[in-house]
Amino acid sequence: MSHALHLSRRLWVAGLSALLIATLPPAHAEAPPAVALVEFASDEGLLRLARSTAKVDFATLANQFEPQSNIAFCGPTTAAMVLNAMRARTPGLPRDASRLRPEDRAHLPASLDPTVPRYTQDNVIPAGPKTRAQVLGEPVQIAGKMVRDGGYQLRQFDALLRAHGLASRITVVDADLTEAQVRTDLQANLQTRGDYVVVNYRRAELGQGSGAHISPLGAYDAESDSVLVLDVNPSSAGWVWVPTVALVRAMRTFDTVENRGYLLVAPQ
């Protein structure tokens, strides 16, 4: 075989190899480990609640539960639940007439207000740091750039709660925060009446699809070392027990400017 022919074949093989490599699917980041989630409505889920000694928030939050009305409103819905849990049946609660149509009042006395006094996922927004349009994706300026920042980052949600007169202790779950520290915080709060835990996490880390989410916690079960997430989007994922280690991992994810985390919320 001539040198020229040998070189030609070598170049052909090299070119074919390069072509095959180019057509391979791109490498992806390693998928998060599988998480053993337990549905609240299952026998095991109900058993965990029954034996839990850190569940004083559950009944109050469950009584005020409502599902979010769109994909961006997990934050406002959670805020409304927590505010109603703290202030239900107290004077001065807001009224939301946005769901009433003009014809709904046709057969009511003119002096009667048919609305129920309570916080809703619609009427909590105006007091906070973002407009309704911004929550739903209207571009805002962050670090000198116009970006879509739908929903709420952790500090934005903290500002929303504070705007409604609540005390909120924010914890960013960064590399320095240990799993044990998070567990201690969550368990202590869920054993104490009158305060609540709200978590901000990335769904993919729990095997629940994509996107970030905000929801309150209802209980902690020491035997399984898991927390009950009262998911405000039951169309996507119902109430579920999540291993503490998995929830910490889901909160230790980056969101626009810093990691996600949790809030310990109490009356001011």
C-alpha cells in the first residue's frame, strides 16, 4: 500500500470518527439521585403524621389550604395560607371581590358585601416588592439587565411577608449550612404553635419535574427523618413526605442571585 493511500485511509477514518462524535447526543449533568417520596394520603403517609411529635402547624394550615391558581402563584398562595392561619377570624381582614362578577350581585341587597374576609393569593401581592405582572413574568432589572423573574426569589418572598407585618427569619441553604442545622430549625418550628415554616426549593431534585417552588411544611417525622410538604400545586404534586436530606439538597440550589432556602415565620 502506498504512503499516500495509507494516509488517505487514516484521514477518512479520523473524519468518520469526528462525524460520529458530533452526532452523539450532548452530555448532560448527572441526574439527581432518586428520592423516596411518600404520598400523604397513603397508609404510610397517614401513619407518619399519626406518630409525628412535630405537627402542631398541620391542622391550622390544612384548614386554610387553597391551591394556587396559576403556575407563578405558589408564593402568594403560601403567603395567604400562613396569614390566614395566623389571623383567621380577627377584625380587619381584607376582602377580595376580584372573583365576583357584576351579575353575582343582582339579587343581593345593595348594602351587603358577599365576600369573605380573608387573605387570598390575589390580594396579598400589592403590598409586596413585585407587581402582579412581574410575578407573572414581566421583565425586571437585575444586576443591570432586564430579565424575566417570575414568581418569587427567597428574599422577595421574605419581603412580601414582612410587608404584611410578619416576622420572618430567612435562611439561605448554602454550602456552609449543615443538614443537621436545617433539621433542628424545621423540627423546632413544627413543635411550636403560632409560627410556620416555608420552603423554597427546586422540584427536579425531588424528581418532581422542573421549576422552583414555594410551599409550607406541615410536620416532621423523626422515625423516617422526613418532612410533610403541603404542596400548594396539587395538580403537579400532592402533599408528600420528603426525606430531610433530599429537601436540603433541593434548597441548596442556585436561584438568580443566590441559593434557595427556608423562612421561619411568626407574628411580629
